[in-house]
Amino acid sequence: MKKISHWIDGKVVEGTSGRSGVVWQPATGEQQASVDFASVEETGHAIAVAKAAFASWRSTNLSRRAEVMFHMRELVDANRKEIASLLSSEHGKVLGDALGEVARGLENIEYACGVPNLLKGGYSEQASSGVDVYSIKQPLGVVAGITPFNFPAMVPMWMFANALACGNTFVLKPSEKDPSASMFIAELLKQAGLPDGCFNVINGDKVAVDAILHHPDIAAVSFVGSTPIAKYVYETGTANGKRVQALGGAKNHMLVLPDADLDMAADAAVSAAYGSAGERCMAISVVLAIDSVADALIEKVKARIPNIQVGSAADAANEMGPLITGEHRDKVAGYIAGAAAEGATLVVDGRDGAPGGGFFLKPSLIDNARPGMKCYDDEIFGPVLMVTRVKTYAEGLALINDNQYGNGTAIFTRDGGVARQFQFDVQVGMVGINVPIPVPVSYYSFGGWKASLFGDQHMYGPDGINFFTRSKVITSRWPDPATSTVDLGFPTNR
Ligand code: NAD
């Protein structure tokens, strides 16, 4: 049985806690590895190693730090398939989807290659007579990333690329469900020339997370996961004096207006709801259909569902893989079972005919979902698409704005004026106009509103650079004996 340990100080380090977890192969339902769970002491050791590496790494010049990122860019590019097959094996997503994840992660490494430009400060010459003022951005120290199971390569890349390029050292605590991509990334960073100790991987569970949140040498924590844990990480981390950004769950709505191209809207809804078996924080989970087109739209979605090939990544024809664990599959199936009892209409039941062996469900479609039903209120995180019928644009907008989450949303319409009004009104962090999964490119920043993000800075892009640096402003005057005098008044510049 494969054993996955930790990566500390540039090498694999066996766990000593005696605790471990199961890594499943979701497509077969079998255990494929065990992963060591770090103790408080092991986590503290990784943090101490990262702390020791910080002084030298932050002093490394910008060109060299950028060069390491360029090398890493080349290595990830060359190993796309290798990384993607690890993702498919442990997460279950099909190969095309896994390659897409690697590509979107790679963008963030490419962005970090521009770090000499990104860290430029401002300079004001002659702010006062003979006085110049300028600002610089400095790294924070040892920073941590805590990541979810659903993007085991991309979400770590959202974090470590900017964090390292800015001169921080890093401790990653990946999801215990699919940790191998992080271990492989650690090897690639070493090959890219990153000095040992700058990037460490601690595998584990709440014990390791709590050790990070309470450790005095952790300056900042970047978290992505479910809302209850995001809130806990934010509250605990900030109570311990750390800078924290904690991205949480989602319930993304897609509003379809009567003037939309209904075939395009149906294609988009099906792709965004069932891709990656719905285990994406930007998946569409609710279609808000205006009454006059609801029946036609549901028919079009329903007609597309039987064509979706569900199965393991081993067969390139498959488009949707299994869920992450048997427990999660059963939880999702519970929402499908409960929907009819709550008064919704089960149009397509994905429990029927799912492939055996692994943790599979087929796509489900539920009509007449309303707030107050569990299937509507909760984040299901599975291949289940709900339809909620609304009478007007305003009713649809109100449902989105009343939702506790505000990660992503989309509007489908041909009316530019309405789309612009939607962009103005909607209380959501990432908005698609005829784009169902509006994940920002790496030179913007990713983040939701409301219960989808705790903290002030979004993830990656310009916010990522801000999050992983703090600014310092210098007011400087060079000695000029000719103008020197004693003056006890408050310095003014006019
Ligand atoms: P999760 O919250 O269960 O786990 C996330 C991380 O927290 C993991 O590393 C896990 O080990 C750790 N963790 C779990 N329970 C903990 C506890 N009690 N105390 C301390 N740490 C704990 O999330 P998940 O199931 O791995 O991922 C799916 C969730 O992540 C979904 O809710 C999804 O919407 C969300 N997500 C959000 C985004 C976003 O950008 N907003 C992106 C991806 C995933």
C-alpha cells in the first residue's frame, strides 16, 4: 500500500504521530494509499524549518526569485499529464477536467514570474524640501496554505506562487483526501531551484490546522474550503494575530431571461452543474428560470443529461467522474431523496443507473426548488442541478442577493442593459454575463462575498500580492548641513 508522508526541508519525512488517513480511489471505491497525519510537534518542526529558511529567501534578489518561478512554470508545463493523472486517481475527476485544473493553476505561476514588476512601490520626490517619500512591499515571513479536496493542484498554486515569489516561506496543509499532487509539486519546486525549507507540506487533519492557527511563527493563513471551517479558521487565526483570508462554500445561481439563447443557456447550465461531478465552488447549482421560458429550458437540460458519459478517468470518453468518497456520495444522494418530500419535483434521478464499484452518481435535475428546502438552502457539492421558477428579473435578483453565499453567479440574456444592471445590483463576488463559470484569470483576483469569503483580500492576482506582503513607507532626507537647524514644531510641508 502506498504511503504518503510529509515534505519538510526539501525531502520526504516519515510521519511519527502514529495517526493516518485513507486515500481512496473514488473510481473503484478501494483504498489506494494511507496518508500520515501530522502531530502538533511535526507541524511545529515544519514551521521552524520554514522560519529558518526565511532570512535567506527574502534576501534572494528579485531576478533569482522570478527565475525559480520561470523554471517552475516550465516544469509544471512539462508534467501536466503526470499531475493530472494524480488528480484523476485520487480525486476522481476525468483527465480533461484535471488537465484544465493544471492549466488554470499554471496561470498563477506565470503571474508570479512577473514579481519584480508586481513588487514595485511608489516614489514621491520632493514631498517636502529635500525630503522624498517612497513605499516598499516586504514579505510577511512564514505563511500557511490550507486547501480543499476539489482542486488539489490549482488551489495550492493560487497561494504558493505569489507567496514564494514575494519572499515568504510556505507551509502547505493540503486536503487529506488527495494529497499526492502537493507532494509532487514540492519535488518540482525543488527541481526549479527553490532552496530547501522554503516550501513544506504537512499532511493531516484538524490537529495540523489548529497547530498552524496557534503557532506564533505563522504570519498569515490562506484557506479555501467549506464555510463553517473557513469561519473557524478566520476567527481562530485572527484571534491569534494572523492575517487570514478564508474562502468558503457557495450556492451559485444562473439567471436565465426570456431573451436568452436557450440552447446556449442549457449547454452552459449542464456543463457548469455537472462538470467535475458538481464538486466545484463555482459550479452552477440553481437555475433561476423566468416562468415564460422555464418549461422549454428544463426540457433542453433534461434532453442533454442522458448524453453525459459517467465513469472513470481510465476511459477518455467519460465526461463526469465519481464523487470524492462513499460518505459524500451518500450525503448527496440523501439530498436527492429528500427533495421530493420537501415539495420539489425530481425530474432526473441520478441515483438510477450509476456505475457500480466507485462512488458514482449520475446527474440529477430537480424542479420547483424553493428557499426553505434543504436541497435549495444547503451547498450540496454534487451533480445536482435545481431549477427555481421566478416571475421577473427582480424576483431572481432578490433570491441571489438573499442567499447566504455570494461566490459566483451568471446571467444569460441578449440585453446588454439588463446585464449591466445585474452587474451593478448583484451581491456576488464573481459575475458571468453569458459565462457560467466566471473564474477570474490570474491577473484579477478570485473571491466571493458574504459567507463565501472571510477576510479583506481576495485570492491570487493583485490581491494575492497584497495579502502576502506588507507595505512600509519611508520618509527620507539626506544630510545637508547648510540647511540644518533645531525646530521643535510639527513637520509640515507647506
Ligand atoms: P473542508 O472545509 O472540509 O476542508 C478544507 C480544509 O480544511 C482541508 O485541508 C481539511 O483538512 C481542513 N479541515 C476540515 N475540517 C476541519 C476542522 N474541523 N478543523 C480544521 N480544519 C479542518 O472542505 P472540502 O470538503 O475539502 O472542500 C469542499 C469545500 O470547499 C466546498 O464547501 C467548496 O465550496 C469549498 N471551496 C471553496 C472555494 C472557493 O474559492 N470559495 C474553492 C474550492 C472549494
